[in-house]
Amino acid sequence: MIKAFNVKCLMFSAILLYTLHFTHYTSFAQQVSSTELINNTRLYDGKTVVYAGEVIGDVMVRGKNLWVNLSDNKNAIGIWADISFAKEISYKGSYKYKGDWFEITGIFHRACSEHNGDLDIHALTWRKIRQGGIVQEKPDIEKKNRALILLGVLCLVLILRPYRRL
Amino acid sequence: MILKPSIEDLKNLGYYLSKVIIGLSLTMVLPVVFAITRMEFNPALDFIIAMEIGLISGFFLKKLCLTEKDLNWMQGMIVVSISWLLAMVLGAIPLYLSGHWGSFLDACFDAMSGFSTTGLTLVKDLDHLSYAHNLWRHLIMFIGGQGIVIIALSLFIKGFAGALKMYVGEARDERILPNVISTARFIWLVSIVYLALGTLTLGVIGILNGMSVFNAFFHGACIFMAAFDTGGFSPQSQNILYYHSLAYEVVTIVIMLLGTINFTLHYNLWSGNRRQILKDIEIRTFFITVFITFVIVAFGLLKSKAYPGAISIFRKGFYQLISGHTGTGYMTIYAPQFIQDWGFFSLFGLICAMALGGGVCSTTGGIKMLRIGIIFKALKQDLKRIILPERAVVFEKFYHIKEIFLQDSQVRSAFIITLSYILLYGIGAIIGMFFGYPFLESLFESTSASANVGLSCGITAIGMPTALKITYILQMWAGRLEFMSVFTLIGFAVAAIKGK
């Protein structure tokens, strides 16, 4: 009876310890913003975090990995991921494109030892949460009209005679 | 008795200001053409509108103030100081029309930051800004770095005696070639040759880093313009961290260093007199101050355990230091990290580096190496006077372009400008503290703005107080012009009000 109780205690302690250990490393299962990460670098350093953002600029392949910068509209953070990530990216954010939004689960580094002190996230998993697309530039009629009126004024000024004192 | 400026004085100012406005407006042809080739039609309209406003104002002013008189010294200085304010307003128009700046003041802040090669920014959603507007942001750094008036001197104005007065007014008191116009053209030649080489190098690195060919060369050109002119703008919000590339960082360090060298030394470099460069007081002082400030920064980083190893400390510490010392403002860390991770010593070292600046007659801001060198030579001379017998003839000489004997007038001039800069750094810091920012952060941002650096510890943001935005604009302006033109303008304004 006592022996069975001891085994149960031991098992409970082991589960508790494992849970505590596990939560220590993955205590930020909810999405964290870039501002929160950048303003609390030491708190999140080495922890697994969930971060979501838009792919902006270039996807830069480096050997079997790649760098992609994800912006959550406040800041952009560099994500170091496996090259297979590239296949899932359809749109990269720029003036003419809204980039795809991805949710990344990965390890946050305040000063990454692999990348000489860069603040980055090493992605473990990722999933697309929003598809990007082309931004249609609508012609701005008001600007066009302003430009035409100003052109007229410019022509008038050019044909004006220089001021001379009589 | 103070004399009130006459109508003729005002006409003279207006006439030469009109030339600068017209010259600056015409530079907008470049982003217009670029926008059209990139099929960015709304951004093209932003530049067309701004160009038209500039040309209308410029031609109207020119016709209103038509004169054949040349500028005197005071007028030359005033034309320069007003030119920079007008350039700010004109340069801000296309930025504001893009919708990426919260207010016209924010656009003016970025335009002044660009022209003065500072690099502090209030842009919203930079990662979605058009290529044309991005080109303009970097082009104004290139224009401002060479000197707005130099553009007018070298491209749009035929030789006139007042050229020298305007050239000096832009904090350029050294003539590389006998003629000011030739000097201005030489500065442009140097810059354009380096632009081609720098863009090519950065473009190739960008391609090897995995960027698309167009982006690699576009970013290469933008980054070169901002690095060589010690500006600090970047096409992406992460600044240089966007590239995640050691090679990119190394090349930008080289470009920043080239940008901090006096154009006269570039002339020596080009004409094969390489030995003179190592003898020059500015280069020697620069090496010493870089070494000392880096030791302080590295010690601080070690103490605060900011980075995991020596390589990281060197890569992050040295990059930020060179960026600050040369007045560029490129960053490979996020702004809040300066406060959170760097610690007091590192920030102190970096603030000192920013305050000191680079070479005179270069594109950097700050006190500048020649003045620091002269002050130390004067100190050495005074110490010698104390130590040596009274009858001993004590003299000190230094090498700057040629062998020069230290004179009291040089020391006085160096001290006045140094004191002016220290006051400017201090006033900005006090105003920052008035708005509730801590002392160290306020001093950091104020020094960065006044020395035209552009590193930020986070104070510069869209939501910062309007009065602080105006303070930083004025600091960037006064710091870039090295005070004399600004003092002359203040004197002129006083004369206009109180004069008889």
C-alpha cells in the first residue's frame, strides 16, 4: 500500500517537474508582438515564441536555410528558417504587393550566437494565416488635376516679364 | 547702429535663393522618370506637383528679384541658411503627398533629416513605400551631403564671385582646386565615381545574399548614397539588419569611412599622394578617437553581457560605433536595445563618438577631427610652455593638407565651434528631459540630431511631442551648417526688426 503510494507520488512529481520544465521553455504559446519582443529582449531570450507578420522585401536563401523578414505593422523581425519555407511564400510585401502573413513558432534570440549577435527568431514551424496579393494602384484624379492646374500657373509665370523699376 | 536691410539686399537674396530653388526642383526629374519606368504613377504625380510648386516659386522669385549684383559675405551666408529651410519644405512635399507621413511637419522632419544627412525618420510603413519615394529619400541625402548650394554652384549657376561665399556658408571652407566651381565639380566627380563602384559592389553582394537583381542594385544605390554621405536612411524599416549579411556590413563600413574623409584628402588619394593621408592630423585623430571610444563601448558591452562572444561584441559594437563616429546612423540593432542591452559605458562611448564626428569638408557632422586635433595641439603647446624655460620659443605645428604652424586664431575658432556644438547637444538634451525623457536617452538623441548622425535610442517616433520634432529639425539644420550661417541669419533678422 505504502509502496504503491510512493510510486504514485514519484509519478506525480515527475509529471509536475516535466510540466514546469516544459512551461519554462514554451511559456509564450500565445502570439507575441514585435514591440513586446523588442522591448523585453531578456525576458524572451531563448524562449519559444509565437510571432505573426507579413513577409516584406526579399526572401534571402543562404544554403539550406533562408532569411525572411516578417513585419507585424510595427517592426519587422528576421526569421531564420529551413529553405522549404520559401515554397509557401506567394507574395512578398512591397509598394505593389501585400505580402503573405505567416504565424511562426520558433526560438527567440536577443543576441543570436549563430548570427553574431542578431536579434532573430529561429523558426520551428510556420503556417500561412493570410494570403497576400497585388495592390491595385488607383489613379488619383485629384492629384492629376492639381498637377495640370500647377502646370498652367507655371506656364503663366514663365511668360511673365521680369519686374523692372521704371 | 544696426542698419536695416535695404530692398536691394532682399532682392539680392531672393535672386540667388530662386536659383537654388529652381536647381533643387529640377533634381525631382530623376524620381519622376524613375516612377514612370516602375509604373508608379501616383508617386510620379507627387513629384510632378512638388516640382511645379518649386519651379513656380523659383521663377516668380527670380523675375521679382532680378539683379546683376553679386553677393557679399553676409548675404552669401543668409542665402545658404534660408536655402536649407526652403529645401526642407520643397523636399517634404512629395513625401507628404505619398501618405506615409502623419503630418507635413513629419515630412519636413524627414526632409531636413535627409538633406542634413542625419537619418532620423518619422515615416510610417516604410516597407510599403514606393521605389520613387525611396529613391528621393536617399537622393536628398546625396544632394545634402554634397551641399545643396554646391548643386546650384556646379550645375545650374555659371561662375560668379559670390559662389565662394555660399560655399563657405555650407560649412566648406577648404578649396580643393583654385576655383570654387571646379572644387564643387570635383566633389561631384568623386561622389559619382564612388557611387558607381559602391552600387556595383553592394549590388553583387545583394545578389549573392539572395536578393532579386533589381532590388539588389536599387538597395545598393540607396545604401551607398546614404552611407557615403553619412546619412543613414535605408529602404527597409530594419535598416542594415534587414540584409543579415556580414559582407554588407563590411562594405558599408568602408563606404562610411570614405564618406568621413575630407574631400581634399580624396583629391590626394586620387592624385597618388597617399602618404599625405596618413600624415594628416584629421586621419590620425580619427584613428585615436575610434580606438578610445571603441574600448569604452567594448568594455560597456562586456560589463552588461550584451552579446554572447567577442565576435558578436566586435560586430555589433564596432559597427554601431563607426556608424556613430562617421555620423551615418546605420544600425544593426533595434533602437530600444541601446537602452536595454548596451548599458551606461557603451552608450557614453557612443555618444562621445557621435559628438566628435568626422573630417571637415566631408559629409559628416559633429565637432570634427581637425578641431579636436587643433585643441589637443594647443593643450600640448600650453603644457610645453609650462614645462620648458621661459625663454624657450614654443611652437606647435600640424599637418593638414600642408604643414601648418598652430596659431591662436585657429585655436579660438576650433574652441568656438566646439563650444557651440556642446551647447547644442546640451540644449536638446534639456528639452528632451523637459518632455519627460531620461537624461541619457535625451542626450543620446540630441547628440545624434545635432551631429547629424541618425542613431536613435527610441525617442524619435511618430508620437513624440511636436516641440521636440521642431527642436530636432533646428538642431539638424544648425549642426549641418556649423552655426556661422545660422548666426548670420539671426543677426539679419535682428537687423530687420531693430535696424534703422
